[in-house]
Amino acid sequence: MSSPAHRVPDMSWFAWGDPEHAAPLPDSVRDLVAQALGVELRPRPPVAEDAVRLPEPALPEPARAALAAAVGPRNVRDDAATRLRHSGGKSTPDLLRRRAGDASDAPDAVVYPADHDQVLGVLEACSAHRVAVVPFGGGTSVVGGVEPERGGFGAVVALDLRRLDRLVAYDPESMTATLQVGLRTPEAEELLAGHGCTLGHLPQSYEFATIGGYAATRSTGQASGGYGRFDDMVVALTAATPSGTVRTGRAPASAAGPDLRQLLLGSEGVFGVITEVTVRVRPLPEARHDEAWSFPDVAAGTAALRGLARSALRPTTARLSDETETFVNAALSGARAEPGCRMVVGFDGTAADVAARRAAAADVLAGAGGTRADTEAVREWRSSRFHAPYLRDALLGAGVLSETLETATSWANLAALDAAVRAALSGALDGADAGGSAIVMCHVSHIYPAGASLYYTVVAPAGADPLARWAAAKRAAGDAIAANGGTISHHHAVGADHRPWMAAEVGPLGVAVLRAVKRTLDPAGVLNPGKLIPDD
Amino acid sequence: MSSPAHRVPDMSWFAWGDPEHAAPLPDSVRDLVAQALGVELRPRPPVAEDAVRLPEPALPEPARAALAAAVGPRNVRDDAATRLRHSGGKSTPDLLRRRAGDASDAPDAVVYPADHDQVLGVLEACSAHRVAVVPFGGGTSVVGGVEPERGGFGAVVALDLRRLDRLVAYDPESMTATLQVGLRTPEAEELLAGHGCTLGHLPQSYEFATIGGYAATRSTGQASGGYGRFDDMVVALTAATPSGTVRTGRAPASAAGPDLRQLLLGSEGVFGVITEVTVRVRPLPEARHDEAWSFPDVAAGTAALRGLARSALRPTTARLSDETETFVNAALSGARAEPGCRMVVGFDGTAADVAARRAAAADVLAGAGGTRADTEAVREWRSSRFHAPYLRDALLGAGVLSETLETATSWANLAALDAAVRAALSGALDGADAGGSAIVMCHVSHIYPAGASLYYTVVAPAGADPLARWAAAKRAAGDAIAANGGTISHHHAVGADHRPWMAAEVGPLGVAVLRAVKRTLDPAGVLNPGKLIPDD
């Protein structure tokens, strides 16, 4: 068992990431956005921290005593700074509310268990005292997944898993590692690098998201073509529930009934708290290479991705930007804008693997009408790919609304779904009352043999009520996804924000099954109210 | 929508497969077995079909009328021949009972719905009239999965899905096909070949097993290295349950909560009846090549398989026989026996793919101490690989017990698990009372990055009570698997036979979850009693 030497810093209370990495909007971006949206940008700074409105903590004394008995008195905290930093995730609505000084949804306390048994103790105490409990990893949810909802209970606590921070086991023969769930990715990677290994899991939230969060939300990283989705990497897991401990995964594959791993993966803290996962690891890549390709349009680039997805030698990373995203990315990196659609492909592995994959990909891409493009922009993408959330903060600080959403579908349905989502977003966001038009851009990524994901970025004038403005756009996009055969989330999960579409996603009987599992594992219903499963 | 032109014949009532393919024990095998076991082989023919004992059909008239209303009167049958052929699966105990004239477990009737809605109608009728209902695909279960247990109800019907026999849709862009579940594999392949495609799913039961059976039991084929397990191929599925229809799988991958596909895959007819699956298909391979390699021992061959499992260019098929299986296979094919362990690797794909994979595999295998071996035995293996069950029938007819069982675990645990299972089987089967010693042989196959499966074949003197003899061996092996970190089944499923180990497999809370799902989807509890989920 080992813990990381370097710990990831806490995130800002009103913005993404490390406050030291925040930066104002570059002038070039400011000019580009102002021109594209047709609005003048004005500073909209957040309120000061001491002006944020938090409710009085409402945890009854017997509940507090039970929690203190479970985790130790020092590990139950209700100071304002701690509560504020557990008041939700990092969606644009979360940040807009926080920037405006609204932390009315703060938890009544935050508890910090040290291990699996203490998590069991917390769940027992919350069930007995009827206190809602919200599992909290990195706090990076962009779908309201860690919103401290009370769900009819008198109080709610956040269950912060940061003390579960150990590499429990490393099995070099099976190439698996058992990790506690509170590890942030750089911490987990530091521990694995000590054994010459990596997870290869690189979502945009990489620097702050936790191993447990990945499992609970079915996270997918930018290198999914090579390393797989996080749910694919999980060989076994342990979860603490109010009804006791669940352990699943006795073999890499099994025919011993339904796969209960797949019931806990994606369960978003409503069934229990995943405390430990055994995941597949790979050797640290000895070589890495990125390329950029250009395609005349999205259709040609999509056909090329489809070819890559079916190759045994597919790239580690592959993403195709539409014309608008291609233009914006070029502008952001200071490169000369070129017509058409840019594709980035990346390759990790041994030198021989990378060479073989590059050659195979080049055959597919050239065969589909692609041409090699300037790779400067690719280096820029790789060096800045975790920085987009900081850029969003700078835009919010300049009165510009910016948010993302995503879906996935079959290759055959991709173009129709894309058209429907674009129409929904533009229809909701464009309009005289907003004082300007929206930028809607998209990339196709996370390729599978049968389909791919679509990832949208929206930049729009904030208008007088940006929360209402985004809510309308999100509703329109979600309805379009549900009506046009997409999944309501490919890798952001459900949380509170996608819950209205879960009945469409899994049907009324699917919802009934989820409720039945919930009642079995969490009879008091205290776990993460208001998430994932629609209300009766 | 299209149905196959050629239908697969019905299987024998007391043996595997097509009665026309049955053959007596070859003299060479007879001599080999007699010598190895140290017993004299004597004919033990089955009873005549008209001497088989079936109970009187006990379906109450109101239930029969409701079923006739659901599927039409001609599609409810209770003649002895039909009931006998739905009296269970094809495990050795099943065959021993049938050969001895015991069909006391025959269903009271067999119903043949035409489509999804008729399946719903049958489930509704059975729930209303409290009649147990056993979904029946190809009837190839070797774990008691289609045993017509009454489960406390007064009657039981088999629900034969053979009329659900259509290719519903083919999507060339997404490379998926939607198949009804009653299609036997050669029928499905005939329909897919019309579009230049294949499933590539080749379990030993290939000729008679159905698409629905594969989904309901998480089947794995001999080409799993190239085409994946059947549960990996399923993009979407539709199931009829007593509570209504479940449809899952809106995208190739999703973060919209738990993966309910994985709850229905492997559900073995206890939650509902899968009626349609959308599966990944591949182009028919233009090239195919098999190779044989030899390794000094199982440890060296296993290390080689581990290397193959982690290669991007892994073989379509890979299996390593232990020394005994290597010797027996050589003897069966008339080849000269060589020392050590034989590995078969096969490659399907485009000519370029096959060449690249062969080269990559050769590097791994030679690097792990393998040497190329005679390929004559490989051709023999490919041409006869679906014939082992016929050989089992010939052995049973000569008074020799023969059966298989399997498990899977991590690479690190493979040798320890193997030793424990061998010791358990030999301990239970060897002994003075049996009049001879058992042959226990094994192959390692179905390789994954984190582990592999172990597949045992046992040949032993039948003794006076072969059913009791096998029951003791099976119990010892199952206990050894559960105690040594294996899964109770890698690809045979749970059925009735593995149910005693399900609590060890998924834990008491896992069992509670399965029961909760069952209560939601099958409130009357009529679906496939006595399978998968342990009794309260």
C-alpha cells in the first residue's frame, strides 16, 4: 500500500481548477468572440467569498455525533469554506450560481472517512438518522452529480473520499492495479509510474477528477481508442452500501449471470459508494506521436473515423472537429485558419506499435480523402487540452455563456442526430432577446465499431438571465437527443441535469429496475437524492 | 426481414446433435480409453423411445386455453415426442437420465410463439394462471439451464423460440444486424452471408445453439480473441417480461447510468425472454490460417498466451492444451504423440491482417519458448471441433463417463486455480470403487489482458452410479473454484447446476439485487424456476 507524494490542490470555489492557473481572457479571444457573437464583452466578476450566501448548517446533534463516531470528530466539518467547496460540481450553471454568491445548496457538513469500513459507518449513521449523503470525489461533475440535495430529509452531508488515497495492490502478471477511489488522476499516475505503468485515462477533468468518480460515472478519456473507456478497464470493484458491502468481478470475464460490475459502474452514488477498483493498467508508452489531418467536410471525416474504428490498429486518440471548431481552434492557437475539418490522431505505445498504427491510420485516412495538415496545432492541442475549462471561466467573467454537452449514436444515425441537436441549440440560443447569435461547434470522438460520440461546445451572449437561457438550450438539446436516437450522455453521466430523460433512455421498466436495486441497497433512500433515477 | 432457407434439424432426444451424425466409438479410441482407465468397455445402449417414462401432462385447461389464445391452438403441443425433446439440456447427467428412460422432468406442454408480442402473451398467461415457463432456444445447455422445473407451481411449459427466426435489420454503415433469437447459428450465418457478413461466434454448440441462448448465457466462441464474447457483440436488445417490454442500448457506449444490457445478458430466462438482439457483425474473412506451436510445459505456453492477449494483433483463436490433452488429441487424430503442450492459433481477416497477425504472434510465441509444430493436427482440430459432443455420446454408450467444466481467473492466479481444480476432480473420481482411474485434461483458452479461462474434460469409468459419481466430482470442482478465486462459469452459465455457488460468486447482497430485479420483472415468479438465483 502506498500513497502519492504529491497531492493535487483544491479547486477554486467559483471556477474550474487551480486558482493559480486562472487567467483573464486573451485579447485575441476577446476580439474573436465579440465579433462572432455580435456583442460587447463586459466584466462580470464573481462576488467576494465572504459575500457568498450559505444557509445555516442544519445537521442535528445526534446525527453529528454518530458521524463523528464513525470518522472521528476532526473529520466532520461544517465551516463555511469547506461547505462552499462541496456545494456542487462545475457545470456552467453551478459556476454562474456560485459567481453570483448563491451557495444556498451547500451541504450541512462534510465528512472525511479514512477507509471502506468508515464509509460503511457513515452510510449506517446517515440511514439511521435520516440524513442525505452525497458521495464526493473530485467535485468535477458537469451534470449536477454532486449537488447536495436533501431529497425530503432534514439535512445533507457530503462524503468526501480524498482520504481513500492508496494504491492497494499491483499485479504485474495480470497487469492490474487495485486503487482506492479518492485518488486524483495525477496521484494515481504517480503511484503507477513507480511500477512503470499507466491507466491512460485522460478526460478533460484529468487533473482533479478521482478514480471513484470515473467508475461511478462511466468516464471516457481522450485516449479511449487506445486505452478504452473507464468502465472497460474495471476488472473488479468494491462498494459500500447502507445494506453492506458488494464485491464484484471474480474473473476478467464470466458467464455467472448478469454482470453486476456494470450495475455499479455508472450508479453515480445512488446505490452505494465505490471504495476500491481493480483496473487494467498498461506499460508506460515508450513512444507517442500526434498527427493532424484535414478533410473537406464532416461527412468525409466521419467516414474516415469509421474506418479507423474498425481497424485492429486504431489510434490511441482520434477526434474530428467540424468547420466551426476547426476555425476557432486555429484562431485560439494563433494558426492560420484553413477551410474544412481538422482531425487529430494520436498514437501511444512501443516504437514499433506506434509505427504500425501510424501506417495503418494513414492508409485509412488518405483513402477516405484526408490530407496531412500542419501539426503545430496538434502540439498546441496536446499542451492545452486540459485548459478549456479555464477558458470557460474567463468567458463567464466577460459576460459570455459557454458550456458543453455530448451524446453518442450509431454511425448510420450520426448525421441526423447531429443536425437535430444543432437545430435545437441554435433555435434556443439565437434570438433578438439575447442581443447576438450563438456559436455552436462540435467534434466527433470516442469511436467504436458501431458508432461514435458527438461533443458540442456552445458560446453565446449571456443575456440578462444566463441560467434560464442555458436551461432552455439544454432542454431543447436533450429533447432532440431523446427524440433522435441518441443517448442522453456518452460520458458526462446523468446526475440531476439529465434525469428528465432517463425514462426515455431506459424505458419505464428500466427505471423500475433501477428503483428496485436502489431499495435493496439503500432502503432508507439517503444516497445522493435527486440523481440518476427519476422520481416516482 | 428474411428467414433462412435451410433449417437446422432437431437434436436427438437422448444424445447430442443430429442423429445422422452419431457414430460408434472408433476402435482406436476404445482401446486408448480402456487402457488409460484400466477398465473394460461394455455397451450401455439407451432405452427405446417408447420405453421412456414421462409424467401425464398436467396443464390445467384454463391455462391451456389462455396459451392457445396467445399463440394459436396448433402452437401448444403436449405429445410425448415434443415434451421429451424439451425435457432438459445436454449435460452428461441430462443424457444419462434420458438414456436410462427417465424423462420425469418433461414439461407439461410446449408453446411456440411467433413474435415478441406473442411471447408477452405467453408470459401474461403463465403469470395469470401460475404456470412455470422455461424459455427454450437450442436446448444445448450443459448446466441444467432449460430443466423444466415447476418451482412450486402446478405445471410447467417450455417456451420454444424457434419461430422467431428472422433477420430484422442489417445496417451496413454501423456494421450491425438485428436478429430474432430463435435463429440457430448456421441459420443466422446464412442470412448474414447474404450481406457479406458474419458473427464469428463459434462455440462447440454452434450447430444447434440459438442467438437468444448466446445472449441469455453470455456464450463465448472459439474465435473470441478476434470476434469477442457474445456479450461484447450485443449493442442493443429487446426482452419480453411479465411486466412488459424492456429495450436497452441506445448507443454503442453510454454514461447514462448502469448498463442494463449487462443485466439482461446472462439473465438465463429468469428476468424475461430476450426476443431480439442487435449485434456487431464483421465482413466475411477473406483469409484464414491456422498454426500449431509446441511448448515444453503449461507454464511456458501460458506465458506465451499472456503475451498474445496483450497484443493489438492478437490471433482470432488461441488455445493451449496441457500434456494430457495434447497426447489424447494426437492419438484421436492418428498423429504421432509428441511431448509437451500443443497450442493452436488461428487467424481470420483480410489477407494483410492475417499476415500481420501471424508475424506478430510468431514473435510472441517464439520469444516465449515456443516452436512450430505439425499443422496436420490443426486441420484435424478445425474439421472436427464441433464433434466432441458426439464422441461423448459414444463414450456414454460404452459405459464411460465423460463431461466438461470450466472457469476463469487472472493470469496471476491461473496455476493455483488449475492445481486446485485438478486435485478436486481426481480426488473425487479416482478410487477403488470406480474400478479404474480418471483422465483429467485441460486447455487454456479465451484470453483477456487480465486473465484467461480453464476448460477441463474428464473421462472416467462410469461405475455403478455414474450420476452420483459425476455429482460428487462436480461438487468438489465447484467448491475448489469458489475457494480459489475462480468464477463458477466462464461461458457455460449458471443454470440449475451452478446455482449452489452463486452466493460465493456475487455475495449475499449480489443475490439480493438479483432477487429484487426478478421481483420487478417477474412478480409472479413463473420464469425459469430453480435457475441462476439461489432460493431464499
